[in-house]
Amino acid sequence: MSDAAPVRLRFQLASFSLTRTIINTGFRMVYPFLPVIARGLGVDLQVAALALTARAGLGLASPIIGSIADVRGRRAVMRFSLLLFGAGCLLIALWPSYLTFMLGLLIAAAGKVIFDPSMQAYLGERVEYGRRALAIAVTEFGWSGAFLFGVPVAGWLISRAGWASPFAFLAGLSLLASLLLGRILPRDPQRQPSAPSWRQGVLSVLAHRPALGGLAVGLLISTANDLINVVFGAWLEVSFGLQVVALGAASAVIGTAELCGEGLVAGLADRLGKRRAVAAGILLNALASLALPFFGRWLPGALAGLFLVYITFEFTLVSAIPLMSELVPTARATVMASNVGAHSAGRALGAFFAPILFAAGLPTNVAVAAALDLVALVVLVSTIKE
């Protein structure tokens, strides 16, 4: 590690993880509670899912939006993105309706699209590649922490104060997180005149075959995951009659799975090699997806099946982040923003098609998800060398 004392960097990593728990709670809590939100808005599930499609579609602009950190500086952009996220949450909390729900999700998503690549680029400059999977995995605890802690709290709030109540809570937390990062992160260095523009960064990514292969992998595996992600709340509700608080508790199982996946990345990915870890994760996720309907004949089995799907997906996703971070070092934030865009495009496709496929039953969703995983594995092996 360089450019920061180990103790200071560890504190920054912990702060990033906490901040991402806040952001990802706002992002992830919509999935298990989508049937509840749809009823609160007075729309059906597929109409509510269109708001998620629109949110994910915003990620298509992330190579431009997220690359701002290559131009404006990591610290300033991270703090601004948190204020943007909070503004979107506050809009939903103060004026709950379908229009403000969709608009608020888009504003909050813009904050996430900006924050994540800025943070990952910051770490890419301060953590050597041989230990970067460990550092990235620590910050990704904020992804599992959202399901492990944030979503159950959101379920508790929804059951007592309505579906929009968690958004006000998240708005306040995002403001506090912005103030915290302002205190602990070093000021951004003055931008050099020779620094590449966002346009040059985007063009350098588009001209790099391994980077394009990595983006294709991200799109495919995220599409596959959201084919399950969008409907698992409805599946549990229909199959087992789970109510809102119970759905929050079920989400904690998924959070535990992702926490374990991130722990496996921290312990294994640097030693195995990032490419090999990603390949193994994709293959195991395809198998876990196909097994889900067989596990799902009773509630404990359904939760165990979801555990396997999410631990393998999280291991794949987190292992891929440090791999992507070193493909085009001269435009690191742009690469990571493009990676966000690829995953967002995948989620948009998954959110759109998941309810349609679910009309034929969960086996259809998992079969398509597994097929997409296998295509992603072929792309990875053929385009990226480590």
C-alpha cells in the first residue's frame, strides 16, 4: 500500500464500507419490498418494476457521469454524490407517488453511479494490485451489509410508518456520511493540464479489447442475477406467504451469503488470481441458479438456495472489480464507471424481463440466468488474460 499510512487507509476502508451500506440499502431495499411498494403506489408489480428498469437504465450513462472523478477529483466527487443520493431519497419521503418514486430513484441512482467508481479509482491509486482484491472486498461489505442490516431495518420501518419511511432515514445518513468523508479523506491534488479528458478516457476504454470483454461479462452476469433478484420477494410471498417483516428477515440470509462471498474474495482472490476466481464464481452461480427451484420446495430449502445463488454471485462480482481496475490504469475511474454502466444495463434487462419470465414460473427465470452465466464464462476466457 502506498500514499497513505496503513492505519489511516484501514480507517478509510471502514468508512467506505459504512457509506456504501447506506447507499446500497437505498438501492437494494426496493427489491424484496417491491410488491409492498407497488400496493402502496396503487400499481401492479410489472409497472413498479419499470421504475427499476428506468433506474438501471441510468447506468448506461455512467461512463460519462462516473468518469467525472478522472476530471474533478475523488474526494469532491464522492462527497457530492452522497448529497445527490440523499436528495433523491428525500424527494420520495416528502412526496410519495409513482412519479416521485421513479424520479427519486433516478436521482439517488445517479449518486451511486458517481460514488462507486470514484471510490474504486481512489483505492486503485493507493493499493497495490497484489492486495487490491482484499481492499475492494472490505468496501464491498457495504453491499452485503445493506441486506444484512439495512433491509431488515427498512422492513421494520415500513411495517410501522409506511413504504416511504426508510427513504427519509437514508437521506439523513447520507448527509452525515458526506461530512465524515470530508474530514478523513485528503484534499484532491490540483488537476494537471495534461490530464486526459472524460472523452479521451471513454475512447481509450472502447479501444481496449479486454476492457470491452470485462464489460460484456458484467452485463451478462448482472442480467442473470436480476432475473432472480427482481422476483425472489414475490416468489417467497406467493409460495410461503411471507409478510413484509419476514421478507426483511429473508433478506438478511442473502446479506449473510454476500458477506461470506466477500470474505472468500478477501481470502482467496489475490492468491488464486482474479481471472480464475471470476471464472469459478460464474460457473458455480450457474449451478446454484439451476438448483434453486429444487431447493425451493420448502421454506428452509428456498432460503438455502438463495444463499447459494448470492454467495456465488457476490464472489464473482467482487473478484471482477480489482481485475477491471487494472485494465486501463490511465483512465481508471472511467473503466470503473463503465463497469457500473455494464452492470446497470444488465440490471435494466433483468428487471424488464424478470416479471415476464416469472409468469411461466421460477424455473424459467433460473434457466435463462444459467444460460447467460455460461455465455459470460466464454467471453471471460476468450478476451481477458491476467
